[in-house]
Amino acid sequence: MDEELRSLTERVRSESGGAAGYDRLVTTESTDELAGVLVEPGQPLWARELAAFRLGVAGDRRAFESLVLLLNHRDPPRCASAAYALSRLGDPRTARAAAALATNELRVAYALHPVRLLVELRAPEAVPALITTLQRRLRPHDPYRRVALACVDGLGALGDARARTVLNEALAHPTLAEAAVRALARIPKRR
């Protein structure tokens, strides 16, 4: 069992309170049974999360919508497991959905995992979304420094010259300056 699945199953085991369906969802090899959990009314969140995760890691695109909803959940562990599964799903809609979540100002408190997922995917949507999100975080007294820092680190990892301007602006923010220096150093010099 991979470490992400192990972490998820331990967390969900306690949430399930020993429900009868828990062991079945952990052990079943039937993707149809797992997909059924996603559409069956009255299923608890832990069951939907476990089913979506297992389908996503298996590359079954029926998990896409559920995983995107979980990527934007208020509980960071749910966001993290959804991001992990989405990164392995192979659905071409993933980057667009992550970019939409990362740039949604109404949900910026939950943008950390979408930002990290965009960096991992290295999709064309990643750099523009991270630039937009970071620009908004450079306002005075913005409370979402972790999101801003993830954008700075991500832009450095992506190494795209389009990020140079916003990273230079980030240098003026003490909590971001050191990371911005490192990120700028990773962007190839202009010729």
C-alpha cells in the first residue's frame, strides 16, 4: 500500500467509526463499486473521498468531479489527498480546474493545494494562474502568505521567464523575499 493511501485510510478509518462499508471500500478491486459510491445518495464524505481517491489513483476519470470538490475542501488533509489522486488521474481537465481554484479570490484560503498541484502538473495553465494568484497576495496585510509562498516557490520550479516581473515585486515583501531570490535564480537569464 502506498504511503498516501495508507495515510488516507488511517484518517478515514477513524471518521467512519467502524462502519461496515469501510473495509469493503479499502479492499474492493471493483472500480464500478467505487464509482457507485460517488453517485449513490446518502454516502458519507469519508466514503466518497476514499472511493474518489482510489479511482483517481487507478486513472478512472469518473473520480474527476469528486476529486476537484475535495481539492477545494476546508480540511487540508482532504485537499492533499485529492491533489495526489488528481496528479495521477491523467484527466486533461485537471489543470484547468486547479487553475480556476487557485485564482478564485472567494476561496483563496483553500488555494494552497491547487497551487501545488499546478506546479506538479507543469501544465500551460500553471504559470499564468500562479502569477495571478501571487499578484493578488502582494497587497498590504494579505493573510494568505502560505499561498503566496507556494506561488513563489512554484514559479521558481517552473522556471518561466513570464514570472520574472511578479517575482521581482515579491522581493519587496519580507516574508517572500528570500524565496523570491531563489525563484529568480532558477529562471534562465535573458539573452
